[in-house]
Amino acid sequence: MRILVAGSKRLHYLSSLVIYSVPDEPKAAENLNFVLPMTNCKSFPFLILLLLTFQSLLTAHEDPSYKDIQVGVILDMDSWVGKVFYTCITMAISDFYTANPHYRTRIVFKTRDTNGEPLRALSAALDLLENIEVQAIIGPESTAEARFLEVLGDKANIPILSFSTSPFLNQNPYLLGISQDETTQFKGIAAMVESFKAKNVILICENTANGREMATYMVSAFQEKNIHVTYTSLVSTSANHEIKEEILKLQTMQGKVFVMHTPPSLASDIFSRAKELGMMGEGYMWIITIKIANFLDSVDAEAIKSMQGAVGFRSYFPASRKLNNFVAKWRKEHYYLIPFMEVKEVDYNGIWAYDAVYPLAMAVEKVQTSSIRASLLDEMLRVNFHGLGGEFKLMNRRTISKVMEVVNVIGKGDRRVGFWMMVTGGEFVKEIGKTNSSSSSSNHGLETIIWPGGATSVNQKLRMLQMNGKKLKILVPDFGTIFPNLLQLTVDPKTNLSYVSGYCGDVFNAAFNALDYEVGVEIIPLPYKDGMTYNDLIDKIALKEYDAAVGDISITTNRSLYVDFTLPFTDLGTGTIARNAKKSIWIFLDPLSTDLWITSGCFFLFLGFVIWFIEHRTNEEFQGSAKQQVETTIWFAFSTLVYAHREKLQSNLSRFVVTVWVFVVLVLTSSYTATLSSLLTVQQIGMKEMSIGFLGVSPSVGVVFNNVNLGGAKIENLYTPEAYVKALTSGGVNAIIDDILYIKAVLAMYPASGFSLISTASTTNGFGFAFQKGSPLAGEMSTQIAKMREDGTLKALEDKWLKRQSALMSKDFSSPSPKFLSLYGFQGLFLISGVTMAFALLLSMVRIIREKLHVKIKIQIWRYILRRSSEIHAQDSDAESSV
């Protein structure tokens, strides 16, 4: 490329920039979006230098009162983008001072060429700061070069107007983003994918630091919409064989929604390969970002053919008189200069570069002429004007974008289908300033989009399961007919095709058929081998050897790390099956343990003795012959069990003892009644010192061990329903714990076995169908399973295969099983009652002793009185005799 620049009024006929393309640079000519006069002239490099020098001399001598402000320009002058930026900023500076001749300052550009090397950009910046002492720097255009200048800008304290589109610019106060932040489009793309009800997308990015960074931003935007990024493809520009291998890999994936964020050249190669492999047909969605859509005019005709049906987000510049005059000026001047030259539209990079010069020039004039001291950075942040690209205002040190254009690649180019309005919170509209009508809902607020294959609507089901004529490979465990009512595999002898039935099989068939996909299903049995578990089946799905697995597959946390499960189609948790309650004439003795029976009897007798001891001395009802007293005492004691004692107690001490004992009896009889009621309903199971059976191949055994307290129970593995029945009937095990569905299957197969489901526990997550990670079928099948549960289909299938269980299930599965009443639980009550009786007995004995002592003392006193009386009487008699 050779660049001829003339900015002086004395060179008015060259007041615009002219770019000439020589034959040895055809690619640059094809990518040009400005005016491209074609010539074979070879002497323009010298002419460019001569004219630029002449222009500088003219500017310097026209008015010596102007103050020159040095501004550095750091660009890759060998790149097409760098040339576009440079030509537009030189044209802008000429136009600006032509329109503002009264300004007392003039910006003088000091250009440095980086040759596309980031280190040269840093070196150039240091040179401009130390030797030229520039007041600002324009550039660079690449993200890699801008990263090197990020630290430099903070130390130099001068504004750096970068054309990089990466969001990291917000981290440095002196870095100003002039180009549009490319991350702003990602929310719009996510909203579009969501509006078409797609749940999974595949990202395609360039394998560079910037490409990987942008991929993380896109993933975050999709996650906000609950859209799963199935795969992120990072493709290198330099490796053609890698592109082919990557596209082949993408073809095998079920997701058919692609979002591409690559340079235009790489996008052209990818679309070409995708078209060859049939990935640009009906059922596919391709969305391209501004990194591609902004340069569709520069893409060759063959690439446009391969991109037919793609939808892109593009920067939007509103029509204005300034923009029209700018384009007209280009066309008019270049037509007169070289009439045979083809004129193309203005480049987006060029408009951003052109508009960046105006606020810089305004801020420079403000700082240099104002009496108030202000920094160039602060003045630039205050500038707000209407440029070629619309309103120019820096917010958070970056130009703000309010609208993006949505285009559809059709025919030889593209057509506008609407706008993404960021300023209104994010919505799609056909026209700016007009509200969408109700009829726009079918197109999601946009004009009709022609998708790949010429379809005007996206067939969601066809897109999600585009198998290119292949069938879904469904893996089914063939571990023998252990539970035929849960899973059965049959083979058609004529076609040699396998079919699945049973409860699990019928649920899958009903849910999949309800989706109405036009995709065949191939059932592939997985024969059982020694040591094989259900985890082996999950591994094959995780390794993408099969599309899904159907069967009695338990949902666990670990398995969910490798596959996607549907919603459970069974009850959650485990159940315990045991023999029904035994029939015995002595069952009324079972609620209380032996030690509790003995202790209770002893306390009844002790109560009778205490009451007799207190009452028999004064209460006639407890007096009589020895036989009568014993009978009365025993009758009184045991009649308190039913509160039928009729003997009237005279001592308050007796009444206190009986009151405490009646409370003990009340608690004891209430507990006895509750436990006996439970025993008459089902067989009571205790987990200690018992044998517990498990299905040996059950995937839930480990979960049960971790969540159920089995105490010292003996564990036995059982492998068939027949083994279940045999173990329970013979007494080999007292109970069997397993997934509820297995328990229901056993009870349905043996309805007269005399077993019942006595309890359940929510310790497992039930059964589900396993799909590959990111498969759209997992979500779709879950939706159908939920519908089947609501409309009764699941219940009908359960009744079909597991009918007997409906009459045996307890109404309250969460109720804890009753336990035998032992002495330990009543020790406190017996202790209180025993202490009360002992205290009453002791107090009664003390009273008796005191009474006896009191009587004895009285007798002794009377004896003493009588003896003294006798002695006195004798003395009186002797006295009379002597007289």
C-alpha cells in the first residue's frame, strides 16, 4: 500500500486521503472499505514523504501564533487496519482545523511504526515520551500492543487513545477505549439464542490470548441466560489441517447452535469447511460477532456463499448529514481524480479513528487556552459531541454503544433484520424508535430471518438432534432378567433389532415418543461380565461411545459429574421389606420387654405392701385375718392398673404414694397401647443383632450404607427376587433394604408372599436416564417426565408393572417404626415412684416407733406414779399404826 496525504488548503485538490493499491497486494485491495483508486504507480512512497513534509512546512509558516501540540501515533503501518486508522486521523485533523480556524492550537502527529510487534510499540511509546515529549498517544490497534502500553500510560500520566476492543482498558485510568467494546454484544447474542429456545451452544474462537479471553466473557453471558456452552472450539489461524479436524469434531456433536468470534479470514475458512460437511443446512444456527460482521464488505464472494443464513451483530452508525457529506466527499473527489476507480463504503475502524481526533483536539484547545488548570485526560472525559458515528461520549473511559445492528447474510451480501437496543435494557426491534407490534413475536422482534438451508424458522427439535441420518445409540444393561417387570430386553428374530420394555423401558419410550423427534433409536445391550457395575455403563456414556443409557440407573452425585441425568421417574429413597406380623396368642406380651414386665410386677407388690403398712393399723378395710389382709393388699395394688381401687385411704402419706404411682401407670399403659397397636399392624424390625439383605448388584448399596445406621446388623448380598423371598421366608434375613422400586418389584412378583414394605428413607435420588454431558435431550426428557407425572402416565405405568404394591404401602412412610418398650426408658419413672414409696414407708415406720416410744414413756410414768403412791400409802399406814 502507498499512502498519499494532503491536509493543507493550498493542496485542496488532495484534501482527502487517496490510497492506491498495486498488483502485488490484491488481498489488501479486496479488504479495503474506503475509496480504492487502483493504479500501478511505483513511485508513490517518495511522493508521500515529500507531500507530508511540504504540508508540515506550510502549516508551520501559515500562522506562527499557533501552538503546536505533539501527539504520538503508534500503529502497524504494514497492516491494513493500521493504514485505515492513520489515513482517517490525518483526514480528521485537517477537517477539524479547517472547520475551526480560530483555534490557537494545532495537533502535530509524530508517527511510529510497530511492524505488528508489541515490544516495538512499547519502545516507540518510550521514545515519544522521552525525546518528543508528546502530550497524548493515539494507538495502538491490537490488544497485545495495548497491554504493553497499559502500565506505561499510568506512569507517563498522558492519555492513550487505544483502538483495542478488549475490556481490560477499564483497569487503567489513562487508557481510553475509542473502538467499540466487543463484549457488549455478547448479552445480545445470548438473548437471541434464548429467544429461539436453544439450551446449548458451541463457541468458536481464535486460539489467541484475546480469543480465549473473549470466550470466557461469552460463557458468562450465556450462563446468565441458563444456556449451556457445550464446547468451546479454539482454532489457530495458521493451521489449515487443524481447522478441518475441528470442524469434523463439531459435526459429531449434537448441538447445532454455533457462535463464531474470529477474524474474517479465519471465519471464511471455517464456513467453507462447514459447508463442505453439510453443516450449513436446515436445522443449524450460525451467529457471528462484530469481529466478522463489521467486515462483511471485505469478504470475497466465495466466502459469502458459504455463509448464507448466518446472522451477525454489527456496529451501527446512524445516518446523518455529517456522515453523508463525508461519504459524498470521498466519492466526488476520487471520481474526478480517477474516474475508473470503484468506490466502496466507509470502514468502521475509519469512523472510530476519525471521531477520536475531534475530542482530542477540543481537549487540547481547552487545556492550552483556559486559565483554569486542568488535565488533558479530564477534559477529554468531559467532551460530548455528535461525530460521524453518532454521539461520542466516554463513559468509564470507553465509548458507549447504545445500538447494534442485526444482519442476515443473504445473496451477495447482507440485509438488516433489526436492531439490538442496549439502551432500553436489551430488546430486539425492527426499527429504532418504534415499538414492535404483536405480530413481531413470531420473529422475536426482528424481520424474517433466512436461516441456513433457506428455512424461515428454526426447527428446534431437528436442530438439537441433527444426526445426519444416524440413530441415537441407547445403551441398556443386560444383566439377566433379574427384575423383568422393571427392565426387559427382547430381540426381534426377523430384524435382529433389540427393544426395551418393563417399567423403566416403557417410561423411556413414552417420554421420547412424546418429543416427536424424527430420529431413530438403536437399543444396544450391555452384557454382564464378572465385576461389572453400573458405573461401567456410566463410563461409556461419559466417553461418548453411546448417546444415552436406559435402565434402573440410580442418580448419584459422582455420576452427575460425568453425565447429565433426567429428572427421577421413580420414588426417591430406599425401602425396607420384612415379613408380616406374626400370629400368636401371646402377642400382647410383646410390647414390653421381660425386665420391664418383672419390674412392673414387683412395683405393684411393693406398692401394696407400703399402703398396707401405712393403713392397716388405723384403716379397718386393711384389717382382719392375715388372709384377708393379703387379699386386700394385692387387690388394691393391681387394681391401680385400671384405676379400679375402691378402698378408702385415710393417711395423706398413702394418698401421695398412690398419686405418684398412678402417674407411672398412666405413662406405662399409654406406651403399651401404642406399641401393641403398631405390632398388630406390621412386624416390628429392630436394626440391632439382625440380618439385613441387599441386592448384590444394586447401585444404591453404597449410598444406603452411608446414610442408614445399621448398628451391628449382619449384611448379606442377594442377587435375585427369588433370593429375596427365600431369605425372608427361611429367616435367613430379618429385613431387606433396597431402592423402593426394587422393593415394589419384588412385592408385585410375589403378591402372596406375606411380606410388606414397612418403612422408607430418603437416602437415594431415585432412577433416571443418563445422557452425554451437554446433551439437549436430558432437559427435554426431564420436561416430559414431569408432564407424565402430572397427567398420571407414570402412575398408570407403575400400576401396569407394579400393581400389587398399591395395596401394601403405608399411608405415612415418614413415620418411624415402633420399638419394644424396655426398662431403660422407664427407669426414671420407676426411680421416682420407688423413692416415693421408700420415703413413705420410712416415714411411717418413724411414726410408729415414735408412737411406741411415747406409749412406753407414759406407761413408765404411770408405773412410777403408782409405785410412789403405794409407797406413800404404806408410809401413811405405818404412821397410823404407830399412833
